[in-house]
Amino acid sequence: MIKGKIIIIMIISIIMLSCSSNNNNNTEIKIDYSDKNNWLKISENNNEKEVDVFYLYPTAWSRENTNESIICPINYPPMLQYITNVMTEQTSIFDEVGYVYAPLYRQADAVYLLDQKNNISKEEQDKYFYSTPKEDAIAAFDYYIKNYNQNRPFILVGHSQGAMMIKEILIDYFKTNENLENRMVAAYILGYSVTQKDLDENPHLRFANNEYDTGVIISYNTESPDFNGYNPTLLEGAISINPITWTLEETLATKEQSVGANIATNYGQPTKIADAKVDKARGVIKCSTINPDDFYAGEGGIFEKGVYHVYDIALYYYDLKENARKRVGAFWKE
């Protein structure tokens, strides 16, 4: 009898979870960011750190079948489990300088939308990326600014789809909230393109050109030297900054110049394995000192061998960590 009751309770729990997911997947519903359950992390600010860090996680979900919605529910359990680990790894770069605020947001199925085999038009892709995910990202940032930030300086950071949404916050929200520019230390838009067209059409945006400038965008995509194929996160006219020397020039930065990578075989210890060279024509960073076979996610994904998208942050982890410290220091000197 007890066993039967347990089974019934489990079934009810599954049904309730399913209903909750479906409700949160209704794109007409606005996410309530005053509800702390809609945040992955809200730091306890005791004013010991110098800035805030507003973070959006990368794509963490793809549909199991084509009958499911292209937009993921905000509380989908497999996504939540994955993004918690990703957030911990990526935001640890800023642990020394800032308090992390990371909202949940409803993502588009980027694997499906960007897979060339599916022949999805750019217009169709944009319809999904720039609807619910963008609306959630801007709503979360708006809530953060009005309720958590308390006029403190801040860093914006995102990777992949998260970087895409950070870029949209900069383009749309900052355009009508110009006072925020003076509080932004930097925006790290990693693993997604910022283009010259973006800058031309949005004069309130500035791209970094050294390791100390503030109020600027830092962005790059990473590839092997010989790769010249389809990279779904690379846009025409992209700009990339060298994450070792922090210049826009095409001068090679050797792996010895790097502070170090943070890879699975040596977590917690800098490993100098990645060089970096800006390729202005393609708009990426070329890394020649690692084997593409060792950094390939395998068949079935949307990234071909030679695209180091998954490792954009890990390859230059300690360079990014040092750079965050330098930019925060420069901000306070200014």
C-alpha cells in the first residue's frame, strides 16, 4: 500500500512538473523576475567586491523531437542541471572582482535553427532568437538594474546564445538608458560576433582596443588556422580582439605569452597551450598550438572540426581572469 502511494505521488509530481514547464513555455507569458526561482544565481552583496557581474549562460538545450517547442521552458530540469555547472565554470573568472547575478531565460533550440542541414532561413532564425529569449534577457537585466544593482559598476558577460542576448541588451536597453554606460566596466561577448555594422548602427557601442579601456565590448570566436568553413556564431564583418595581448592587430601572441588555459585535464592550474592571432579578414582568433582532433565535440553537433566554440573561454581562461582585474582597476582609477 505504501509503495502504491509513493508511485502515485511520483506520478503527480511528474505531471505537475510537466504542467509547470508547459506554462513557462507559453511565449505570451512574461517571466516574473521578482520571483527568485527565476534566477540561477543572486549573489549576497556585502560590498567586499568592487563590481557586479550580470551573466547569461550559453545554449544548454536542444529538443528531443521536432514536436516540441523551439523555445525551451525556463525551468526545464535537464537544462537547469547543465547550466549550473557551466555558470560556475564561466563566472569563476570574475570571482575575485564581482558579485554574480544570473537570471534564467527561455532559450531557442540553436542546434536545430543553426544546423545547415535544416535549411532554416535567417529570417526564421531571428524570429526565435530575437523574440522570447531576447525579451527575457532584457526583462531580467531591467529587473537587476532597478532592484539589485544599487548604482554599482558592473560587467556584462555571456557565451554563445548568452553572448547574443548580452549584445541585444547593449543595443536596445542601453540606447534608451544612456546613463548606464558610465557604470559599465566592460561587456564580454564571447563566442558570438560583434560586427562593424553593429558599431556603425549603434554609436553608443565601443569595441575594446587595449587591455585597460572601459565601457567597451570584448568579443572573439576561436578557430584553427586552416578552418574556413561554416561557423554558426560567426557573422560577416565580425571583429575579434586578441585575448592574450588585447590588441586588434594580426600579430601572433605565443602560448608562452598567455597566462594560461583551464582545461578538463588540469582544472585549477593554468596551462599554456593556446596561442592567438587575429584574422581580420575572417573576423576570428586563430589558435595554432592545439590539435583540432582533441577539441572536437564529434558528429551530430553544429560545430565542425576546427571550430573551438566550446572552448572560447577555457583556452584563455586565466587571460580573461587577469583582464577582468585590470579593467576593474582601470575603471576605479578613472
